[in-house]
Amino acid sequence: MNRFKLHNRYKAVVIGGSAGSFQGITRILSGIPQDFSLPIIMCLHRLKHVRNGFTEALSIKSIKPVTEPCDKENIKKGQVYLAPANYHMSIELGNSFSLSTEEMVNNSRPAIDITLETAAYVYKDRLIGILLSGANRDGALGMKKIKERGGLTIVQDPADCMIDTMPAAAMQLTEIDHCLNIDGIIRFLIELDKQYK
Amino acid sequence: MQDIEIADIRNLTQVIKERYNYDFTNYAMSSFKRRVQRVIDLYKFASVGHLVSRIKEDPAFFHDFISEITVNVTEMFRDPSFWRVVRDHIIPNIMLNHDTISIWHAGCSSGEEVFSMSIMLKEMGVLNKAKIIATDIDKEILDKAKKGLYAVKHMDLNEKNYIRYQGTGSLKDYYEEREGKVYMDRSLVANVSWREHNLVNGPVFNKFDLVLCRNVMIYFNQTLQNEVLKRLHESMFKYGYLAIGSKESLIWCEIANKFIVVNNEEKIYKKIKE
Ligand SMILES: C[S@@+](CC[C@H](N)C(=O)[O-])C[C@H]1O[C@@H](n2cnc3c(N)ncnc32)[C@H](O)[C@@H]1O
């Protein structure tokens, strides 16, 4: 059964999340197959001046250790990446990360819009963007860019969110392909992974 | 709003190179593109083409362009744990063999890193043994650094960093607040020489015991990182130290084998080969 009409040409999954997304993220990272086929690139709002602890907390239940990339690190299949504290994280043509300390965007560094927008630019229609619970509008513009370049957009169902401002803002700004609760997102990712096996 | 094309960027950097001898061709595309977009928005240019024409015609504008295109965001005692390692291990190690110490801040921005260094050295009682050179490509930000004049709103973060660094005093010992502005104690940087210098094509002008080039090379692509690392390497004494930003890495660079990692968490390296 291929409920979501998926194919195996996607190159990456990007996830944005903010207030109220931690639990959802850990459920997703523990619910998908161990040998998940695509890179998962996450930009989550976090304390700006706490460098350590967050990846460790996310890694406890995750299928794979979550790592913060260094600048210009290559993006590898099946790895789980998290934007480091106090840096914006971009995707560069040639499939690597770039970090930057530019001004905050939407009051955030890392800003979800930057990660999503640069990923959309590099992966075009080979990208899946997922936006989770959050209390501001960061990520909405990024989701719009993903849609414009032919990628697939998913938001956490506002009814399933602790704080629904973020997905609601994205739904207002652009077309969203699927509106799913966390269980639905996990089922989606499992089905996606099957296309590669 | 139409996205900026890579061809537009190539044209822009080509014009800048020919007209002004500044070379941005190997800056990291993602952030450089955003910076160009930012200038276009700020000055309300109708297109990249209009920006290029203005740059061609107006050298004064070109200098404004440089200061807008560079990312100057910085903090005092950024990464407090880094500064503890410098204080507890790096400086004492250098002082074992010399009684003076030469330091280069490459890409010093508005000077917070330089003031942090001076405060640290002062608290260690060795400030008078240090010779410090601070450079940046952006003349305007250097002028700001020289003044040591900062906005009060940034001091909250600076103070927090200083506390986490575990300095011996209080950051307040080193500045005065007047009319909503912070004036750093200028005697801290009396021995600092501030210079305009471009890491991409500027000369190797000296040798140092300690080079800080933190959060600067992240704006370069890998080709340029390789080139600049060679220059930094040439600017260091054998067994000198190099510090880069906490999320940067040298391991991909061609001359990585000329360094060893001294502290991987804080990204401090030591030059072991000429
Ligand atoms: C983000 S700041 C880093 C400040 C400080 N080192 C820190 O880590 O907080 C980057 C600085 O690098 C400077 N820069 C960029 N390109 C440069 C170049 N080619 N040569 C010298 N400095 C450059 C910018 O003007 C900017 O002030």
C-alpha cells in the first residue's frame, strides 16, 4: 500500500520544530527504521548559549546518534543532523553544510527558514519538509520555498501540537501536502523508507 | 521577489575583483547570496544588475557594501569554555618557553574578542608581555573596535559569558556606562595594533605564537579555506597555536597534517611542521 504516493527519488528530509516539539521529535527519531535511507536534517529552536546536552538528549532514544555538523561537512545518507546552537545552518550546492553567525532571523539562530530555504534550493523537488509544533512563524517561508521548488510539505496537525502557531502560519502561507499527527508522520517516514529497500 | 541566480553572483564578484581587487569568488554561496540579497533590500535596488552598476561607479558605496556584506556578529568571551582552555593551558604553555607572546586576531570584527583576550591576560598578570595585532577586512568595523564603544543591550550576554568563563573580577571593572553606551577601558588595548587586512589576498606580515581566526572561514568555501589556512600556517611559529570556531574543522584541509589537535572540543590546533 502506498497511501502517500511516494517514490525513491527524494534526497533528504528536513524537519523544523520549536516550542513543544521535543517530544514529537524524539518519538519520530525512535519510531523510524534503524537503517533509514535518507539524511534527516533538523533545525530546532534551542537555547542559544548552551552548546552541549541537546544532541545527547535527542540521541537517547534515536535510531542513530544525532550529530551537529561542522562547517562544510558532507551530508551523508541515513545520518541525523541537528543545527548547532547559535549558528544558522545552510545546505550548500555539492551536498554539504555551511554554518554562519549572521543576525537572528525571526528572533532565532538557528532559524528554520534558513535551513529549509537553502535545502529547497539545493534539493528542489527531491526534498521533504516537515514543520512541527512551535510558537512563532519561523519555517513558514521556508515551507513556501520548498513547495515552490516542487518539494513535498508536511506539517504536524495543529490539533496534535502543543503550540500550533508555527504549522498554522505555514498552512496560511503555502500549500501543505499532508497535515499529520506524530504517528502519521512516523507512518509516512516508514512508507518513504520502504521505497528505497 | 526573484531569487538571485548564481550567474548574477559570479558577475558581481568578477566586477568587484577587476575594479577593486577584493576577491569574493570563493565565499560560501549560501551565506554570500543572503548577504547580497540583504544589501539589495537595504538600498532598494531593483536587481543585482543595478547593484553591480552602482558598485562600478561609486567607490564610496563599495566600502559600505563591504561592511554590509561581512557578518560582524560577535560576543565577548564567546564560548566561555574555550577561553578557560586558553587561560589554563595555551597561554601557560606558550609562556613556558618565551617571556613575550604574540597574538593575531584574524577577523576581529568589532573587537569583543580582542577585549576578551586583553581582560584575560590582564587577570593573568601578563598583559604587558603580549603583543597583539587585530585585523579585519571591514574598515568600518575596525574603527568601531578601536573605539571600544558598545551598546548596553549587548552587555547582558557579555556579562553572562564572563561569569561562565570564571574571570577573577567582574566585567564591570573594565568599562564605564555613560548615556546608554558602554565605554571599554582603553588601557586594555593600548598595546593592540589594529589593521585593515584581507585574509584572501593580503600579505603574510608577521609570525605569531597564537592565531585566533574564529567564525571567519565559515564564510569561505573549501577551496578558499585551504588557501587561507596556508597563509595562517605561514604566519605561525612552529609549535604555535591556531584557534578556529567551535563548529569549524581543519581535518578536510590539504595541510591538516601540519597541525595536531590540542583540544577538539574547542578547536585548538598546534603547528607541528613547517
Ligand atoms: C563573525 S565575525 C567573527 C568575530 C570573532 N572572531 C568571533 O568569533 O566572534 C567574522 C569577521 O570576519 C571578517 N572577514 C570576512 N572576510 C574576511 C577576509 N577576507 N579577511 C579578513 N576578515 C574577514 C568580517 O569582516 C567579520 O568581522
